[in-house]
Amino acid sequence: MSALEALKTVILFMSKINKRAMVVILSCFILLNIQAVSATNVATSSELYDALDTGEDEINLTANIDVAQDLDPTIPNLASDIKLTGTGYGWTLNGQGIHGGLSLSVDNVAGLTIGDRLSFENFKSSSYGAAIHSIFSSISTTDIDRTINIGDGARFISNQAVGYGGAIYNFVDGTTVTGAITNSLNIGDSVIFSGNTSGDAGGAIYNSVDGTTVTGNMTNSLNIGENVIFSYNTDSFLGGGAIYNYLSLRYGENGSSTISVGDGAQFADNQAEGNGGAIYNFVYGSNVSGDMIDILNIGENVRFSDNASGVSGGAIYNYLSLSDGENGSSTINIGNRTQFIDNQVAGSGGAIY
């Protein structure tokens, strides 16, 4: 029984015993119906592009969509947060292996939400982020607060980028920021990243913040839900077969970067030409007056198996660099029953560097 059907049943029952309660619940029912139809429904690639191009902030897929070859390479910059959802189960955006096909470009948009169980497959990009391309760049501004949410059960399959981020590229660039910079990339439960490739860094995900002259705290976080799978993702140059996470702060107060991996996640058969067969995490600070903090939290029952690095860190490469004597700390927390099995490395750190 759906939520609306259940509400109808409650209304029928309450109408027999309490008219005032019936009025209250009926008002909620009307509100839910209004919210349910507020999104713009799309069933074709042209409808999707038109909805994004005209600035719709909530778009609902009602069918699998093969992205047309003749669409522009990226969606134009948009003025508001975007929410992309799907009615039903398991709708797929298929890039059809075409260079210059539609990618979801959300430059200088404060937030993006991808609904549960949506799939991005077979996208190709000659630059960064074949499926999702996200840049927030600002000079001489106040606080920057950027959040991207990927819903439970989403899938990113066989996406290819010549540059950074085979599937997802998320980058915040702040110069002369009078305030704080906050960047959050949140991956839901049971999401799958498989067969994605990058030519530069981050076979599946590239997540980065770069700040110069920042008066407030700068925070970068990558939160990965439970039972997420990263498999057969590949990076061909800098590192991070599955994930490349980077924070750089020059002339600022405090910098903090955190990766949190949920219970039951799996990293299998990911490969990096550079450091970090599965995860590359790097934090850099120069002329920072406060502290630089690097935290990597690995949950319970996480499995790293058969990942490979061409340099250091067969499974994980984690590095904090401070160039001018700043205060800093680097912490890795690993949960119970987490396993590192048959990870390979050409240099140092078969499992963790």
C-alpha cells in the first residue's frame, strides 16, 4: 500500500470518529498531492534537457532515457538547487557511449539531489565528470556552502572521463573568501559504482576543495553510505582507482577533510596508475594560522580486495602535507571485521600508505 493509499484509509476511519481530526488529515493529504505533482515529469532526452534548460528545480523521470547525440555537451548553468528523481523503480539515464552527450552540469549551483535508484550509464566526457560535472568557483565572496546528495540504490556504470572523475566530478574553488567554505558529497546506501574510468584522477569520484585566502574554516567531506560497492573502476594517471579526495588551503585559518565509509561497503578490483588503488586522500596546507585536520573513517565489515596501485597504497593512500610548520593531524579509524585482502602495490603500502 502506498503512502497516499494509507492516508486515504486513515481519513475514512477518522471521519467516523472525529471530524476535527479528519479536517487536519485531509489538509495533509491535499498538501502531499500538491507536492507529488510539483515536479516536472520527463520521459525523453529532449524533455529532460528542456526542463533543465528552463530552470526547473525538481525533475522526475518517468521512463528510461537514452540521451540523444545531438544534445549540447552540458546543461547550462542553473540558478537554483536541482533535484532529479524517478517515479517507479530503477530508471536509467543512458549516455549511449557518445562523447559530448548530455552530462548533468551544475556549475555554481549550491545543491544537487539525485533521487533513489536512478542510474547513470555509458556517459563519456572529453573533460571531467562524465555523468555529473559540478564546479562551484567564486572570487571575493562570503560563505560558500555546497552539498550534493546521491540517493539510496543509485548506480553509476561504465562512465568514462578523459579528465578527473569518471562518473562524478565535484570541485569547489574559492579565492579571497570572507567566511567559510563547506563542501559535502553524500552517497546513499547500496549505491553501485562499477566500470567507471578516469584519465587523470578518481576512477569513479573526484571530490575536491581548493581555497586561497579564506578567513573562515574550510571543510571538505565525502560521506559514503552502508553497503556501497566500488568495483572495477580505473584511474590512468594521478591515483584513486575508485575515489580521489583532495583539500588544499593556502593562506587561511583552519582546514578539515573527512572521508566516512559506511558499514558493509566493498572496494573490489579497482586500479590506479598512481597512488591509492581504491582511495586517494590528500590534504595540503600552506600559511595556515590554525589547524589542518585529515580524518578517514572506515566502518565495520568493510572489504578491500584485489585493488592495485602503480605507486603506493594498494587499497588506500592517505597523506597530510604541511609546508610551513602548521599544526595538523591525520587519523585513520578502521571498524571491526574490516578486511584487506590481496591488494597489490608497486611501491609502498600493500594495503594502506
